[in-house]
Amino acid sequence: MPDSDIVFFVHVMKTGGTTVLQSLRRTYPAEARYPEGGIDSLISSKGSPQALFDLDAQRREGLRFIAPHVPLSTALQFRREAQRNVNITLVLRDGLDRAVSHLRQGARRFDYAYSYRELLDLPLLGNFFFSNHQARALTAGVNDWPLWEACFSALGMLESYLDGEVESFSVAPVPENALPVAIASLGALDVLGLQGDFDNWWQRCHRRYGWPQAAIADANVGATQEPAQVPSISASILDELRERNQLDTQLYAAARKLQQAS
């Protein structure tokens, strides 16, 4: 891949992105990565589509690997504005598996002081992060960026929302008619990855982008800090998560069919 080209990894939460970032630290120098601690404000840039476009010209010119938690529309807009080739890739995960993993991470963050029920009932978590988040990431347009940024910004003061010190805001569920749009958007990707076939995706990126031959061992955020006794997720909450993530489950199945047909 030419040195001037950019890889835009749309980092959907809980799909293996931390493994990707850690595996590529030697491939791309710090000044070529975004967002990058010490250069960018991670708090304001990780989940902000607009922050990428607010970078000064010198910073943007030096980028070769972009990997924030932003919707696909951010990458597509960046591609349209760039004077260089922008390759877009992402990894999808089974809808229920991703939601369960994300719910556990949320509970772990507070040492399980809040129940799974409390986390799921907070709209900015339950409706935005734990329900069809992948379909949202593939279909959210520029007009949806303010809500996207608001939800990621709220993560910094999540305890205040959970304790009722700050009034929560509403987040509408992803509509059912978003599914065909999400599936169609997969055609805009240069390389589509599935977490269930992660090594295959990595090898395609290795051949196309010059990534290392193999990724590092799976890096599950916070998993090493798990207490000896982790509260189990009840069957009723699992059923609810399954219902909440039907679009993501269908999206993943459609992505698998695309992979098998290619």
C-alpha cells in the first residue's frame, strides 16, 4: 500500500478493536495514528466524528491509521474530503455476544456496584450501546453525530447519570427499517471482518495494508481485572438483550453470507 494511503478502521466497541490497536502500534508511528494519547485529547476525540474534521491540516496530513469509535458515515465523509486514498474496514460481531460483552464491561467498570438491570435501564446505555449498536454505527448519518457524541461524552460522567445526579436524555431505538440500509452499507467497505473469523480478516488486511503477519493475543478490555466471583447475567436479561439486538444478529448473518459468497 502506498505510504500516502490511509486505513480507516471503524472501531465498533467490543468487536476486537483493542487487539487491533495494540497489534499495530509498531506498524504506524504515534504521529500517524488517530486518536493518539499525548497528541489528541482521547476523552473528546475517541467518540466524536466532528473532532476528526477539526484537526489542523498538518495533523490530518500525517495520518495513516484512523480508528475512533465513530459511525461509518464519518469514514465515508473523510474519504470524500481526503486528497488521498482512504481504505475503510471494520469488524462485526454476533449481536447478542457483543451486547453481553459490552454489558459485562460496563458492570466491571464500577466493580459491579451497579446491577446489570440498572445499566440496561439507563437509556444512553441500554438504547445506544447495548441495543443494535452495530446497525446504528452503519446507518447513523451526519445529522446523528450530535447524539453520537453526546452518548460517548456521557460515558465520562456515567456514575452521575446512574446515581440520578444528572438527568438522563432519551435515545430512540434503531428502527427496523435501518437493517437493509446497514446491510447495503457493507458494500462501501474495502475489507469486511467478522469476529468469528478474525484471523481471516487479519490476513486480508496483512496482504492489503502490510499489517504484521499475526495479531497479538486477544486483548479483552478490563478482563484481567475481573473479580473471582462475577455476577451472572440472568436468563431474563439475556432474553431481553437477544430481543434488543435482533437487527445486529440479522446484520451479522447477512455479513457472513457476503463473506461466504466472496
